Amino acid sequence: MVPIFKPYMPKDILSEIEDNLYSGNLSFGVKAKMFEKSIGSYINNSRFLSTSSYNHALLIVISALGLKSGDEIIASPMSCLASNQPFAIKGLKIKWVDIDPNNGSICLDDLKSKLSSNTKAVFVNHYCGYLARQKEIYGLVKQYDIPLIDDAIESFGSKFGGKMIGNNYADVTVFSFQTVRLPNTIEGGGIAFLNEELYLKALKIRDYGIDRTTFRDELNEISKECDINLEGYGALMPEVNSIIGNNQMKDLDVLLGIQRINGLKWDGLISDIPGLKPLEVNSEVEPNYWVYGVLSDNKVESIVKFRELGFYATSVHINNNIYSVFRNNENLKGVNEFYSRFIAIPCGWWVKEVQIESFVWK
């Protein structure tokens, strides 16, 4: 069966990893800085930080923005649990926003109704790599002069208006480089900033709040003159993970190109099957096709049928408002409708064109 996810790993990197393992330089260093530069160049935004995990990346963002326990934020429950769990860790008050059941993105009308003077930040999840209507969301959020954060946990490489996510409308963009992402660093994450001051603040928060330029004196001893005035995390990406990420960047355009070709092929096939239709995609959006999204009139029956035909279909996620940890089990019509119909089918670089072309819905 064609799997829904498959970790990518470039060949011929074992010698570089072995050299690093015996070099004595295992923690964040030259290779990690190379990876950050490579990502920054790819998204055309040099204000980029790599992290040891996506969880750490989102926690760093919350700390850098100065969000405190009890602060009200807006987020979508139709996302990966990893996208919302840090809000519970920090004690933030989540106001769930409904979604458009035709595409899984934030419903603009519901967002408009829930924005208020109490809102401290808006987190926009781009479901399964399909970008939301960023320009319109930005226009609504900026009326309140609050930060807009793109949750791009599954969206690296997706574009809006020809611009790569991580360098368009959001003040901050959070990425995952976990095993089933492109690129993957086995475990890892990243953050892109539009604001230099916020970037420099997060740079210290990522490393226990330390300013490394003043942390040690001329004898390389810890300096009494260096104050720690920020909360922080031990969230630096190790060198081995960075080596893997660096090598994947060389192949990224080819891999994403395959996924986009696969997505177009699925468009043609799914559109002709009664009871199924592709997710609606805004004309300005170019998804990364991490998965291919389908809406079904009979979800369970369709999942079973896709699997019988050799393609592992799945819901991927479940709406997070059902979890008691978030203390807000709000019933949202769009979320309910979307979850009752959404199916993801394989679209990744490992799916061969001939496998899609030979697909016949019987």
C-alpha cells in the first residue's frame, strides 16, 4: 500500500555524520548555522532560527511575544495537537475560531466576530500544507495591532501570491522539521521573523536567555556582567540533525516539484468521482502537497475504498477542541462539517506518477 507519509533521507551523508560524531563538535555550531542560512535563503528571510523541536519553536514564540497565563489568543482547533498543546503549557486562554468546511482554513467571518481588544495574538494554522487567505486575515488582525503568527507545521515550501510562507504577511512563522516533513531533521523546528528586534529576543530565549556575545569574559569564564533577564529554553538544534537538514535542502525543489505534479494529477481524477471533491484552493495559493486533501460525502466508506485500492487514506488529525486540557469544548459548525468529510491521500515525493495514473475508482 502507498503510505500517507514517508521520511526522506538523502544518500551519501553517513561519512559527514561520522566525521561530526568524532569531531567533538556535537552541539549547535557550524553545521547548524549552515542549515539556518540555507533555510533563510530558501524562504528569502534571513531572520530564521532553527530549534531542537517544533514544540520548542512555538514555546519560544509565545515567550518572545510576552504572552502570559490568562492572555486570550485565537487559534484553530482543526490542526495537529502539537500546534495547540503549548498554549495549555503556558496557560493561555484559547478562543477557538471556526473554519471554512470547504478547505480547512480559518473562517474569515468567524475570525472577525471573535477579534476584540482582549485578543493578544492570532495563530493561523495552514491545514496540511494548504495556505489560508493570508492577505485578508492580515487585514483583519492588523486592525487590532496584535501579532499574527503563521502555524506552518505542515506548510514549508507552500506559497501565497508567489511568495514563500515565512516571508509574507505574518509577523512570525513557525515550522516543523519532524520526521515526516520536508525538509526533516529527524526532530526539529524553526521560526522566521519579520521583525529584527523580536528575532534577536528569540535568539536569546532559545539559549536559556543568554546573550552569547557577553556571556564569557576574556578568560572564557562566565561573566558577572552578563545579566539573564529573559526566560529561556535549551532548544538549539544539534549538528547531526543540521547535517541531515542541510543535505535535504539540496533536493527540496525536486521533491516539492514531484508533489505538485502529483497534486495536479489527483485534481483531475478526484474531480470526476461522484461523492468526492478536492479541497478548495485559493487562486493565490500554491500548496506544498504534503498530503492531497479530499472531501467525501461518505468518509468512512471512502477511506476503506482508497485503502482497498492501495492508497492509505486517513483523517490525519482530529479537532483539538474535544480535549479537556484546553478547557474550551466549543461546538463549531464548520469544524464539525470539515472533519466529517475530510480525507488525506498520499501525494508525496514517493508516490509515482504511474501509480496515480493507473488509479481507477471501481
